[in-house]
Amino acid sequence: MPKEQLEKKYYLGIDLGGTKILSGLYNRELSFLGKNKKRTKAERGYKSVLERIVRCITELLDDFDVQLGEVAAVGIGSPGSITRDGKVVFAGNLGWKDVSLKKDLEEILKVPVFVENDCNIAALGIYHHELKGEPENMVGIFLGTGVGSGIIINRHLYRGSHMIAGEVGHMVIDLFGEKCNCGNRGCLEVYASRRTIFKKIDDAVCKGEDSILVDMVQSQGKDFSNLRSGDLLKAIRAGDKCVEKIINDVADYVGIAVANVINFLDPDAVMLGGGVIDALEDYIMPILIKRAREYTFPGIPQTLKIAASKLGDDAGITGGAVLALRSSLGKSC
Ligand SMILES: [Zn+2]
């Protein structure tokens, strides 16, 4: 390792989401030291989000008495499609089109910055940290505001020929299904995202079904879109049949999507993550795994690992640090 690199002891992983920015500080062995969180406030525009990312970083460094000059590299996961030179081509939920995220952040921070799609870095974090880079092939599927995935083939991220591989949320599972944000009909995301779950509950309640969530919403003066994924588990545990049915459907749809992915790619492991999985893991995973195993091809071992990631919300920042470390050492991811 060059001497200059040795003096730089830290790596930063950033997970940029539609609602929140997470920054994580790691040492050279990629041990986690601490993290910071800020709201994204995407509606204020690109420049403002850039400033908030920088603040999320500088506050964290300040807490640990680390100078920016001691940081070897920053790895950041952004929603949307990302070019090889770190431009965000399009990120719908941030309202971004053709922004030079890598270049702009490097100008402010004076530290090398590497940018990847958010699902790709989450998969990278799970693969290198949780699974220790052991399996040859892995797919990470993430259920949050939307549904996305990151694919590891032959121990490396598979980005596709046009950098958009892994759009599992837009796998069409119902030809006559509801319209999706992408313009197609019947995408998995229409059946399994957090957004859809609360919309379905709202629709069911409007049709006269009972749900404990109605009381929760009324007592807090909110609407369904303000509820958290964790409220769903509370409702199911309290015997809410309406929520239970909707989540069972999600588990079935995602289980079938997992089987499709397994049959198509034949990986060693499929790891699930994202806010919906983190909140509902104990309830949703057994149903989802059972359904996935029913639909996988004969010849695929029933022992193939299908599991919820233990990294939870930290998958993105962990993967960001992996990206920063490997890329700054000239290793591919
Ligand atoms: Zn779609």
C-alpha cells in the first residue's frame, strides 16, 4: 500500500435514500465505528441534498475527531441508474436527471468518491460483510419504498450492459395487473412495495374492512402513508386480519419472485432486506421461503440459502465502505 494511503485510516459509506441519508464511518479493516442520519429533503433540490450529504459526513467525522484528510475514500449508493463515471442518469424519487454526483462531491470533500446504485451497494455490503465473500453467486432483494435488487455473479457485481441490471421490482408478474410508476402493468413492485402495502390497506378500509391501523392513524392524526413498516407487525400481532391477508399476499408474490430469480440465475444465496423485511422478518420470511421453495426447479437444492440479512438498515453504508475501500485500492467490486 502506498505511504500516502496508509496515513488515511478511514472509509465512509453513504446510503442516499428518498427520505433519509445515512453515513457510516469504518476503519481500514472495515470495522464499523459509527453512523449519522439526516433527512434527504429531496424537494429542496440537488444542491441542497449535496450540502446535506456533506453535513451528514462532517458531523459524523466531528463526533469521532476524524479529519476529512484522514479519509481514504467515500462510497455512496444512490437510487437510480448510475454511469461508470459516477453520474446519476435518472433518479425518480429524488427528482434528479443527469447529475454529476461523484465530481460534485469530490470538489467539495477533496476525497475520492465512488458512486453505485443503492441496491447494488446494499448487496455488496451483505456479500462482503455478512457472507464474508464466500458464495460465488448471490442476489440481494430489497423491499422498501420500492423493490430492487443487486446481483453478485462470480464474486463480482453484475451491472448489465447498460448499467440497469437487477430491476427485479419491474419484473412483470401479472399481464393485466395495475399500472406501475415505470409505465408497465403488473410489476412486482405494484404488489410488494411499502407504498403499495399501505395503499392496499387504505383501499380495504375504504371498502369497509376493519383494521387496527385505522385507530392508530386516527389517534395520531395521520394518514396511512405516514405509518411505518413496524406498525404492520404490531397490527398482525394484535390479530388484524385485513393487514395479515395483505402481508400474506406480499409474502407469496415475493416468494414467487425469489423462485423466478433462483430458476433464472441459480445462485448460492438469495438475501432479503429493506424496511419491509426488517420490520416483518419473523412473520414474513417463513411464508416467503415456503412459497419460493415450492416454485424452484427440481435440481436446485432445498438447502439453498434464502434468508433475511442481519445488516438491516446498515447494509447500504456497509456496502458503501466496501465500495470505497476496494475502488480506492484499484480492485473491482
Ligand atoms: Zn414497473
